[in-house]
Amino acid sequence: MMFGVLGVSVFSSMVGQFEIPASDVIRAVARKFSGGAPEGGDLLSDSVLWNVRFPRIVLGLVVGMALGASGAMMQAVFGNPLAEPGVVGISAGAAVGACVAIVLGTTIAGIFTVPLFAFVAALGVTAVVYWLSRTDGRAGVIAMILTGIAVTAVANAVIAMLVFMADSSGRDQIVFWQMGSLNGATWTAVASSLPAAAIGLVGALSIAGSLDLLALGERAAQHSGIHVERLRGIAIACTAILTGTAVAHAGIIAFVGLIVPHVLRLALGPSNRILIPASAVGGALLIAASDVAARTVVPFADLPIGIFTALVGGPTFFVLLRRSLRQGEAAWS
């Protein structure tokens, strides 16, 4: 998959409204690291690559890794292959935060305002869901899912109200942002997304072994010395960090956290020590490929990435659901 990510990234840097040969891409990278200066016709291609395409590609890889890893953790925590960050309202919470920043037009954190609002809202909603679902000192899986559904419904209502309140510019921005896009990616956005994504990924990898024990059941995990409640809280917090980072910088991109972990589980097995990092790489590959399609399917147009992930993820979700129903596993466990 790593070679796939590299290949798609190189191809993505070549195609678009201004096509650049692979040799020019390689020379541009070599000049950057050798300290050389572009000359003649290389000036335009270097500008396009380093100011537009490379930051977009890198940001897409970060977003894909965050969504893939968070999906793998959600499926491990809930013990269900149909789980993804949206199940507990994390994506909806991040969306509300971003929409609030857009409607208010606040610049409290400069260019980081929208990502900051989305990130804080994702963590806030996660804490609320976790608190509301607690009974007798613990948060049950079913209670968290049902609470997440309710919170998502409220969040969608808030977003609809914000769209109604926004001016025409803000309304267009919210609608386009809700469909997911890497348009306008900058190195600043890359720099602001990397620390949070790194924290979330390191946290996810650190609990991967414990999540494998959780797959044996709560009692078995407890007998193995695992504090199930604490483990579940850490996993959901890491998911909130990763999802909040992705949504803040690329909007709502659905189904990546659902498709990638499930497909890789069939190919690599259920071990989260392997599945979580593999899902991160697989998510990066899916986002990179979707971004290429978004920029090339319609000439001189930049379509939202969410369109392509939904076209792939919707039918896949239906197939998984039908398979669960046939196997008698429709109920969340």
C-alpha cells in the first residue's frame, strides 16, 4: 500500500488543469532538497507544485490517515464492522464547530480559527456523549451509540439553523465544506494538522494491543488486567482528536473510516497492532485516489471529495449491512 500511496501521489502531482511531466516533478523535488533554483519553464511548474499540489497531496494523506485509523479504533471499541467516527457524533460535533466559526466570521485564531473551533467542538461533543451514556459509573456501548445518534440529530439541526442564519457567502462555504474538499490546502494547514494527527496516531498505536484483548470480551479483558472503561475512553478521545483534525481541514468526508478498516480486516486479519497502522495507510491511499478523481473527472472543475467516497462507501455499507443481517449480527454488540 505504501507504494500505492507513493504512486498515486506522484500521479496526482502530474495531472490537473496544468499537466506536469513526471520528470519535472522529480526535478522540482530534487531542486528543493539540493537548494537549486528553477529556471525558465521550470518556474511555473515549480510554483504550481509547491504552492498548490504538494500541500494538497500532503494534507490529503494526513486526513486519510486520521480517518482510516479512527475508523479502525471505533470498530475495535464497539466490536462491530459497521462502526465509524460518526456513530458517536464526533463528525457532527466537529461540523458544528466549523459552521459556527464560519457564520460568526470570527478570526480569534487567524487562519486556524475554523480548525480550532471544529477540533474543540469534536472533543466537547465526545465528552458530552461519554457523560450522558454513563450509568452506574460506566458507559455501555449501546448507550453510547444511542446517545451519539441523538447528539448527531441535534447537531444536524444546529447546522441547518446556522445555514439559515449565514449570509450567501457563508452559506456557500458551509454547503461546500460539508461535502468535503481539499481545495485551498496550504502548507500552513499541513503544519497545523500534523501535531494533532501525530498525537492521535501515537495514542491509537499505544492501545492497539489492549484493543485486541477487548475483542475477547469485556470480562476476558478485565481478567487480563485491562481497565475497560479507561481503555474505551482513551480510544474515543484519540478518535475525537483524529476526526476533529480531519474534519477541521477537509470538511466531512464520509465512509473512509468504514470502508478501509473493514476491507483490510478481511485481508490482514483482526489484530489491531496491524490493522490500525494499515488502516491509516489505506485511508491515505483512498483520499489520494479520490482527490485525483475530484480534480480530473470533470475538466476545469474541482469536485468535492465527499462525492467519490460516498459513491464507493454507500454501496459498500449496504453490502456490509446485508451480510450482517444474513449472519444474524444486525444488533450492535
